[in-house]
Amino acid sequence: MNTQDPLIIAGKTYSSRLLVGTGKYKDFDETRRAVVASGAQIVTVAIRRVNIGQDASAPSLLDALPMSEFTYLPNTAGCYSADEAVRTLRLGRELLDGHDLVKLEVLGDPHTLFPNMPETLKAAETLVRDGFKVMVYCSDDPIQAKMLEDIGVVAVMPLASLIGSGMGILNPWNLKLIIDQAKVPVFVDAGVGTASDAAVALELGCDGVLMNTAIALAQDPVLMASAMKKAVEAGREAFLAGRMPKKYYTASPSSPTTGLIGK
């Protein structure tokens, strides 16, 4: 664990800044191999789509990714109202023996999967009052991100581009505004397509990145998971190192000019 640069979410420290989803893999064996290759400690699971005990007769994700090894992040994928999202996370808390770290997403449109922010804010208020530690998928609107933080969420998770699009970070300026004002961790959630997208997110100053489709639908999910691990680590190191300033109008020599022969 990198004790010099810890990721802290809701008072708990993690060594990996990569959070991964558990859907869209061909089976639970591939899911486990990809998650292990990613180095992720937090895995998000769609309560409405993945079996974590709802069906005792079917294979459970808990067997492939036991909670003794991973921190679960139940999510509300597929929910289109605040009430629906709150009910889903309350069910998840029961299934996972009181587990209270959750990811809230309330969708506004089945075609784009863009968040419905009024319903998201409404659900966040209810869940925080109910004792949940809420990480929130949201638009890349700095004002709405601040509203969520004021409600008491433990992390904001603005989209970089549409869920599952693989289009990468389309509006880095909005993300930077959110990062600069936030007092809670900021994660890019949605839109990552390849390793360079993850590196850019961390270079901008995001605390981490959450992804599913970019790994699960790669031609080799396990190899892509490994690439994403390296990209997140490299992006974070580049952010901490501090890049050189950009210069649009002049060049400067990379070697000193003093002491040259003939000078």
C-alpha cells in the first residue's frame, strides 16, 4: 500500500485508485480474473442485475469475489427515480448484512443513460439521512457536484462521456472545476474507453476512476484490466510530479547552452 499517497473514502484507506464494475463478463471466472488483474479493491455491483444472494439457487458473485477480499459498492444501475434507487440500495444493505457504502445513480434517459440530477439529489438526501455512505454518479456540472457535497455524500463521480460509449474525457475543463472545488474524492465514472483515458483522468487530479465496459468488452478483458491498473498508477504519479508548463510560442533547449565548445 502506498502510505504516502492514500485514497480515503468515508474514512477507509485504499491502495488502488481503480474501481471496477462486475457486469458484462462472459462468466464469474472471467470477472474474477479481470478484477484481480486490475488490482482494484472496490468492486461495484448492480443490485438489480447481478446475483448476490437474491437467488439462492443460482451462482453468486459473492463466491467469485468474496467480501473478505473486496469492498463491495452496490449500485442502482437501471433505476429511473429516486424512490426506486432508495429501495434498491436498502435491499442491497439487507443482502450484504448492513453494508452502507453505496453508489447512487438515477438515470434520466434509457438511450444515453445520462443522469437525472433532480432525482439524484432527492435520492442522495434520503440515503444520507438513512445512514448510507453515498458515492454519486452525476453530470459534469460543478454546481450540481457542489450541491451533492453539501448534502453529505462521500464522493462525487461525474461522467467523462456517456456510459458505455468509450469516448473518453470530452470536457476536461468541467472536470477540473469540480476537482478544484471539491472537498470529497472525485472519480471519473463513465466514458473511459482505453488506458490513456484513465491516465488523463488521474493527470487532471481525479482521485480515481470507475469503469466496467472498457475492461469487460475488450477483446482480452484480463489484459485490459492490467493495462488500466498501470494507466491509473502512471496518471497519479504524473499528477503528483507536476507536468512542465505548456509553451505555445517558443521552444527552450533541453540542454544548457553555457560551456559549449566555441562559446
